[in-house]
Amino acid sequence: MTNFADSLKKEIARVARKELREEIASLRKISVVQRSEIAALKKQLKAVQTQVSQLSKGQGRGEGEKVVVMPRAEQEPSAVKSRRKPGRKVVFTGERLKAQRARLGFTQEQMAKLLEVSSLSIWKWESGGASPRASRVPGILERMALGKRAAASQIAA
């Protein structure tokens, strides 16, 4: 009886594997098709994003005016806007702060007085250990855009 039971189990397993193999093959085919469709969609998305960024930068001009997309939250002070190209967003970075401080010839303490923060904050921002609050960034960018004389007069005041 055990030979018959073993033979029956083996036959059931063989038939199950055969049926599963067919099911798995069809699932693999579907998976390959879906992956290729996903890859094509990703390429289309990347192309659309490139077009949107070009339009927002004003490079993809059609007839007439430049298209500049800038939400209200990203708008910057007028002093910073006037010194840059339209459609470009100025971002605060520690390297930029350090370069501006060097250009002005200021110490960290003098830059801290100009930006109305502590000299420790300046050090942390420049070293990348911290970044200013989002609410303070527009004011900081506006003061960083000042020339040497204007910055020196603000420190003296």
C-alpha cells in the first residue's frame, strides 16, 4: 500500500508542478510586458519633466513671452530678484555664505551682526552642521546680496 500511496503523491506533485509551470510562465510574460511599459512611462515622465523645467526657466519659448513658474512661497526679496535671471531660484547654502563672507572680507562675528544671528550659527551654517529656519532665509539672502559698503554701513548702524 505504501508504494501505491508514494506513487500517487509523486504523480500529484508532478501534475501540480506542470500546471504551476504553465501559470508561472504566463505570469512571467505579463511581468515582462508590464516592466517594459513602466520603463516607457518613466522615459515619458522624464521627458515631460525636462520640458516643464525648460518652460519654467524660460528656455522653451514659444511665441511671445517667457513662462516663469514660481509659487508665492518661493518668491524672494526684491534686492535678490534684481540681481539674478528671471525664473532662477536662489538657494541658501553654507558654501555660498562662506564665499560671500570672504568676498566682503568679514569675520564670522561681523557676518553674524549683519545677519542678526550668533557667530555660532554662522559657523554651523558654513560647516554644514545646521541651516537657517525657512522663515529667515529670504531676509538672509537679501542681506547676503548687499555690497561691501552697504553691508559695512548696516554693521556700523
